[in-house]
Amino acid sequence: MNIALIAHDEKKEQMIELTLSYKNYLKPHTLFATGTTGKRIIEETGLDVHRFKSGPHGGDQQIGAKISENKMDMVIFLRDPLTPQPHEPDVTALIRLCDVYAIPLATNIGTAEILLRGLSKGFLDWRKLRRNDIL
């Protein structure tokens, strides 16, 4: 499965903790991330991650393009709801695309853990079928 990992600055430490804790769940999948988040995940976990640009420089939109092409199966986007984001329209567009294309989306650590545990048990295998039907 193709999994996008995104974290606002105030949530990057949580993303590192999550990816370290669920490294074995993530390792067999193809991972994508926005710039700095991807760099930190690679450095601190050793996982192989394809890096897009940073969020404010178009990384959110690059992931959105993959979603619209049905080439992304899950998005974990640890958002900071208490800090204004200069690229909030891009964030909103990404979340909307997840809804339009029925892409499982976690915006906090609790939901991210549920998605990752479900992934390990095959609860998201329907995405493989859907990806093949649409392509």
C-alpha cells in the first residue's frame, strides 16, 4: 500500500514516535512524506521514504495529486489545530480529496494508531481492490 505521512511542525515529534512504534507495520509498504517530515523519519527510523516538497512549498498538493490519481491508499496527517498554517487552503484541499476518493485519513495520533493496526490485520485490503477497479 502507498501511505502518506505528513506532520505540522508541532506534531513532528509525535510522527517520529508513531513511525518508530509502528516501524514493522510500515516497513512492507511504500511510504511518502512531505519534505522535513520525510527527512526526519528517514534519519530517525531508517525507513525508506519518498520525499515530496515541504507542505508550504507544494508537498501537500503533490500528495493530493497522487490521491486524485488513485495512487495513495492512506494518509496520516498529524495536524496542529492550534497554530495557524499559512498553507491552510492546501491542507483543506488535501482533506477534501481524501473524502472524495475514500482514502482513509488520520489527523491525530489516536486515529493513526487505529489505521495502522487495521492495516496489519488486513482491514484496508479493500483499497487494493478499489485501486485495481479504478485504474
